[in-house]
Amino acid sequence: MYNLVSYSFYFLLVCSVILYVGHLCYRNGHVFIHALIPASPDLNHQINRLLLVGYYLVNLGYAIYIISEWEQLQDWRTAAESLARHLSQIILMLGLLHYVNIAALRLFLKPYQSFKS
Amino acid sequence: MEISKILIGYLIYLPVILCMTFFVSRTLFKNGKIFMLDIFHGREDIAQSTNKLFEVGFYLLNLGFGLWILEISGRFENTYQHLIEILSSKIGGFSIYLGIMLFFNLLLFFRGRKRSKNSHKKQIQREVIIKRPQA
């Protein structure tokens, strides 16, 4: 019973975090893709969509996979602790990947760095 | 009784770290907007996007770390005194971590600003050098 409760909490929280972050990156990443390929806005839109779908697949897949390796819980304390541990693993990884992505964007954008008005 | 005291500790700890992260990131990124405008030479859209991306990263890293250190492990003496001591060590540690992250982000902003100023200057010099033979 503890396991089921923590699974449902975990799934709700992880899904909302991943969906929200993906949505934000999708909305704000548009500018960067536009800076990389300024020629065709249509292609940019498609690339952005594909990136979003890939992000969702990888992250949601990993988040769901973690449920299969959850330990057996005895009481509310272990439930809260394991919930926090798994959530924090996913959120920290997302954060680190996010910073790596920003660094990669910087590298990609370096040849195009004349952001003059 | 031990379990309920630890759960009370968790219930106090969680809102505290949520509020701290929220307020720190709000102040940081309200002012970060100005830095970003400076870095991207006044291009509004790309400055706003970069600021938003950094804000998301800040939230993810800090909330992830806060949840990571939530677990009260080891010996617990089952008194409110010990609970308060543990909580103070956790919240104080998280606060110090938050301060370090704040300075790290400020460092990123300052470095980006310096670098973009340098590249802008170089570009102006290059344009001057290119234009000179024609004149």
C-alpha cells in the first residue's frame, strides 16, 4: 500500500516536472534554433518539435523505468525518504543536463555570435 | 513515536527549502534580465529566453539538491531537541549551498558580460581595419 501511494505521488510529480520543463525549453529554445538556421522558419519549427519529442521519450521513459526497481516500503518514513531520493535523482539529472545543454548551445552559437541589434 | 517526529521534520523542511529557492531565484533572475540584455547587446528575445533557461536550471539544481539531502539517516534520539538540531543543520547547509549557487550564477553573468564586451570591441576593431584601406 505504501508502495502504491508513493508510486502515484512520484508519477504525478515527475510527469509535471518533466512536462513543464519540456514546455519551457520548447518555447524558449525557438530563439536559439532560429539563430542557428535563420533561413527557414518552417524547418525550425519541425526541428524544435522533434527535439521536444525526443526529450519527452528519454526522460519519461527513464522516470517510468525507475518505478520497476523500487524497493519494498514498510512505513511512511521510508516511503517519504525513497520518494525524495528518486525524485531528487531525476531532478538533479535534469538540471545537470540542462546546464550541459546551455554549454553546448554556447559552443554551437560561437561562429554566429554577432548578436547585434 | 519516532516515525511521526521524523515526518514532522520532513514536513517542516520541505516548505522551507521551497520558499528559499523561490525567493532567491526570483531576486536573482529579476536582476539577471539586465545582465542578459547587456550580454546580447539589447536583443530582447534572446536575452529573455536565456534568462528563462538559466532560471529553470537554477530551480532544477537547487530543488534536486534540497530533496537529495532530505533524508534523516543515522541515529535519531527521538526528542524534539535532536529534531531541531538536525533540521537546523540541514536548513543551514542548504542555505549555504544556495548562497554558493547564487554567486556561481552571478559569476557566469559577469563572465558572459565581459566576454561579450571583448568580442564586440574586437568586431568593431576588425570593421575599422577592413574599412581603412577603402578610405
